[in-house]
Amino acid sequence: MRTVTGRTDHVVVVGAGLAGLSAALHLLGAGRRVTVVERDAVPGGRAGRLDLDGFRFDTGPTVLTMPELVEEALAAVGESLADRLDLLPVDPAYRARFADGSVLDVHADPEAMEAEVRRFAGPGQAQGYKALRAWLTELYRVERDAFIGANFDSPLDLLTPRLAKLAALRGFARLGPQVARFLTDERLQRVFSFQSLYAGVPPRKALGAYGVIAYMDTIAGVYYPRGGMRALPDAMAAAAQDAGADLRYRTKVAWLERIGRRVTAVRTTQGERIPCDAVVLTPDLPMSYRLLGHRPRRPVPITWAPSAVVLHAGVDRTWPELAHHTLFFGRAWDRTFDELTRRGSLMTDPSLLVTAPPDKGMFVLAPVPNLRLGPVDWERVGPAYRDELVQTLERRGLTGFGDSIKVEKLVTPRDWAAMGLAAGTPFSAAHTFAQTGPFRPRNLVLDNAVLAGCGTTPGVGVPPVLISGKLAAQRITGSVGAGSRRRAARPRAHSPR
């Protein structure tokens, strides 16, 4: 593994999102002095927050999977997850509601899920689910360290015994057909393959290897931090600060001083100069490259993932039809993905994700094309599309949803672009074959400049972003050992469970 050359005593991390905080904790654990600069007033980045008239909204991810990755980052500075976060299991992980009126609850517990599939689609599909679960679990086991958790310097780095195991598991075949080997019920196929859209690729085109996202969502367990997802970056930032990090909020980076291929200082818009031995950049790829004044060569341009319209709605009632996460599937399937990823048009029969946490701050997400593929005039179209979303949900069972909304905010690709996100998408570079593993934009871009976040290795989603911070730290330190800096035990910052 190539690493940063020269001294690495003081590292500046640009961005206090989950990737930056993960990198900071792992760097602190390895004995580095760390300064984190963040343009916003609070940590979180894309795991953001919104407060409107007493309603609290998570503006990015709405649940946590693979919490052991947070545990690992905290352990690097001698902390534990239990001392920093109170995690509540989310069960069901999803509730899927289909156009034919059928409903399926997705449970992480194998026996509960097998019973649910048997009720929903019969004993044959229940047996198929057991086989699918075993396949997804083995996929994750093979990919965890050698692919998801690895730094790549060359495609030749893939040539390990695990590559043969992944090939034998059909990880390089297409995800949709692989799921269909186990489940013949088209509704069940959707539940275990729609996650590839998070990676920006339709199930029929996504690599089977991306079944690991379904593993994380449906098998490993889903959690919600008490206080909302905002509690996660708050906890990580507090642990980093307690371990000695200098966290500077409301501090925007203007440019980076360079001598040749080496960054020597970070310059802020307030005129401050922060000397450094290395830098970790977590903004979206184009912004990071602009700061560096360096764009690595690629044989083809980056393909960006679809975007999303999000309606944050503070409501005055609840619906028994809703779980924490409810998927409202339309009748269309392949056509929907064509519209989002090929035609650049809005879904004519939308599938929608509704998040309904306990505080009645609802989150409605509709996938839409990114601005590069579908340059919609969102300033004009946005309000009408908002009304269409509300009407669609009312037709699908959320009676009175529109009248229940007391406060709201609509976020469109135009807003994502204003935040500095390429092509107006919060999901960054799509996980096409040419943008996966060693073909994804590299994280080591100059002699002492490293990227972290969803645009680089390993990719999109809370677990990959947390891993990206660890991988960035490894580029600087050579290795990261959890718990290398132990601190005295501290009292819990919240009430016991």
C-alpha cells in the first residue's frame, strides 16, 4: 500500500462529516495531531440536521447500519460506543407496501424473516430466502476486508485468493438475476435488490457484489440513535475533541498552499493559514480537486448517481401503515430505473421511501435524475412535484397526509448542487464497474493529500463512508490500531438505557 511520504505529525481534515470524523479518530489513535475545519456550525456534513418550528429532521441518512464501524473508530481513542451513543434497534428494518396492496415487513432476525416470507409468499419462497440470506452473508464475509475495507493502488491488487471466491459466488454477475435465483416472487426480488439504486445502478446492471448493501440493510441489523442521526456525528466529534482534536466550525477552506506535489498549509476564507504535514479532504470530488489544483486523469468522465427530491414534513398525526422506514413501490420497475439512469426523466410510476421517526418529522424521498442527465428546472417544477408526491402517498394509503403537514421544506437537485455536490446528487459517483474498487477515484491524490467520503474508496452509504475515513488514515499512518491511545473512563453523557 502506498502511503503519504515525509512527516505526518500534523494532519488537517477538511470537513466534519462522518468520513472526516472517522479519519480524525483513527489518526488521533495513531498519535497524530489533528485539526478539523468545517464550514458549518455543527458536525455531520451530509448526515445533516434541520429544525423547523419544533420539528427535528435528519437531512441525510435516517438509520445506522454496521455500528461496529463506529465502535472501531471510537475505540481508536479509547472510547466505546455505549458511552457515547444510545442505539435503538429498528424493527422492522423496512416495511414494503406494494401496488397490489400486499405488505411485507423486513426483519433482521432470520426466524422472524423466514416466517414473514412464508406468510407473504409461501414455503417455497421462505426456503429461497434462507438460501439468499446465506449467499448475502458469504458475500459480505468475502468482501469485508479484501474489497470494502481495502486501499487499492492498482487493479492488480484484486489478484488475491478472495477474488476467486468472489467470482465463485457470482459477485461479478448481475445483482437482479442473482437475487432471482433464490426468489421467484417479483415483489421479494425488489426488496432485496432495490438497494443498488443507493449505489447509482439499476439492479439488472449492478454487480452481484453489491448484494452486500442488502446484507447491511436486511441482515446485519438497523439502528436509530436516540436523538436522531445527528447524535452520531455529535458523538464522534465530541470523542475527537476529548482526544485532543482541534475542531474549528464555521471555517471554510479557500485554497491549499502547495510546493510541488505536497500541500504545506490550508488557507481559510477568514484569512487564516493552518500549516500541515498532510491533509484529508472530504468535500465532493470536484470541490476537492479544485482545492488541490489537481485532477487525476481518468480514461472516461465520472458517471454520477441519480439524485433525490426530499420533502421534510412536520405533521400532526401518525399512520399505522408506517414503520420507521416504509417503501411504497409502484407497479413499474425496470421502466423506473430507465427513467432515472438512462432517459433522465422523472418517474412516471414512482417508488418512494417514507421515514417516520418518533418525533413526527417525516422524510419523503423520491429518486430523480441528476442534473447532468436530466437538467430539470427545479425552481419551476419543484412545487408541482411536491404536490404530486403528496397525492401519490395519499392514493397509496396515507389518507390526509397533505392536510396534516404543518411545516415543510423541499430539497431538490438544485439545492444539492448549491451545497457543492456534483451533478446535484448527494450520492456522488455511481458504482458502475468502471467506478468500483481499484477503478473508483483513488484516495491518495498527491504526495500528502488523501480523499475520504462517498466519492472515493469504498463508496456510498454510512458504512462505506466510515470505512473511507479509516482508509484515508491508513494512507497517512501506514496502519491504524484501534485503542492505541487509552484515556481515563468518563461518565456517560446520557441516561442509561
